[in-house]
Amino acid sequence: RIGGKVASADTVAHVGDTVTVDGGRAVFARKDGDARVATWSLASGGSGQARARLVAEDRALVVALEDGAVEAEVRSSDRQSFAVDVGRSRVSVKGTHLRVERHGNKVSVDLTRGVVSVGSTSSFAGTLISAPAHVELDTEHPEALDVDRVHVRPAESFEEQSAVLAPTPNFDPASADPKTSHGNPVAPASAPVKSAPTVDAPLEVDPRTRILAGVRNCVLTHGDGAVGSSGSGVAVSVSSKLDLTLDASGAVRSARFSPPLHPDAQSCAAEIIYKVRFEGGATSVSLPIDVKR
């Protein structure tokens, strides 16, 4: 049901509508013109009823999940285009396949492709998690994450679904300010996404050096990089701290910038950070980020 009314395959859901599913699975498609930006589903996830509310925030569609599971295939974009809110926690993406399931205050996220940011509902920034990953968290404490790289739920396909509902936000994207979202910069839609710069360094280089060089290149590539940073155009000045959590093998489990970088710079940096492996048995690493140009 959408807005309390029984929905059919040609029903259009709008921002502000509440969607409920009594068993089974309902599939939605969000379009930007003729291009499909995201395909997502709402399912009971084993509970009696799934319930979610559609929310517009800046230029992204936010699905506020109250109960059940949301699974989404999101096309790669130069900006955050889709997010799932669960209580005070937000899982935001620019291009990925993920599943978010909620039962009360307990939330699980299964990421089979791409990178997501897990943080508070006040922004689209947070801890970066790369695929594959199964993440467990509490709705009220987005900073406390349990990441499992092995036991990840396989992605479900949307290809054979016949009932497709199309959420169409009732706001003009052209009128939205592409530069801010709750104080966090968001790249304008016209700006092309740039891939992570290649760090030209041999494998024996210290992982800290590789990460710092990569982050610097990402910040400079994507302009003025941090929330609250000074500088635009030619002059760039960014100060932040990167906190890494490592697993037993020295691989990076999660990464958090404080304060957060520009979302595009963070996504760029994640491609480098999650390829690095530390030695020596450390469980966490903190790196100061100081970029000036």
C-alpha cells in the first residue's frame, strides 16, 4: 500500500508517502528523466509487515525504514543519490548494491558491490565501508559498527520483477542547492566523477605513506575537500583525521574522516584505503590529514 491505498504496477509514489508491504516484496524504480537512477525493493524480511517513508533531502531520495528490509541497486553517480535511514543512522550510497534490514533497534547491512557511508541522519558523511561486507549496528549509535567480510548475504536480482512502482520526488532537482546538504558539500550533478588517482609508489612503500599520498590526490582532484575547510578554486586547505580499524590480517575494516571530506573525495580515497594492508598486529591506526595547495 502507498499512502494507505492499495497500489498496482503503475502506481506512482511521491516524497512524503508511507509504503507498507504485508508479506512478499514490492519493487520500485526511481528515474531521472528517462534514465533509471535506482531500483529498490521493500520486503517484510521475515516480519509481518514492512514499512518505510519516502523522504527528499537535497538531491537524494532517502528511504526512512521503520521495519523490514530495503534492497537497492544504485547506478554510479557523481553525488549521493540514495540513502536508507534507520532511526538516527544513515546508510548513503552513490553507486552500489546493498540490503538494509531492520528489526526494532537492530540493523544489518549487506554490501555486495561498491562503497557505502554509515553515519548519522544529519549528513551523508560517516564511516566508509567497502564491499564485500556484512555490517551490524544499532539505530541510535551509527558509530558502533561490527563488520564481517565473510558472511555476506548474496544480492537479489530485480530482473524478473513485474510490479514496478516509481517514486518521483515532488521537487525540482534544478532548484536544489548542489553545494550543501546539512553542512556537507555535495558535488554538482554536472561534475564528472573522477576515478581514484593512481598512487605511483612501489609495493614496499609504508602503507601510511600510500594512504596519505592517495588522500592528498583525492582532495586536490575533487576540489576543496573537507566540511568546514577553507579554500576554493586554486587555494585548498584541508585538515582532518583518518581513523582506521584493522582486522587480524592487517586489512582495513572501516575508515572514518573527522571532520568528513567532500563525499566525492571520500569515495575516491576509499578505493585506495581498502587496498592497503598493515603489518605488525595493530588493530587501529590514526593518520593526520593536512592538505594545502
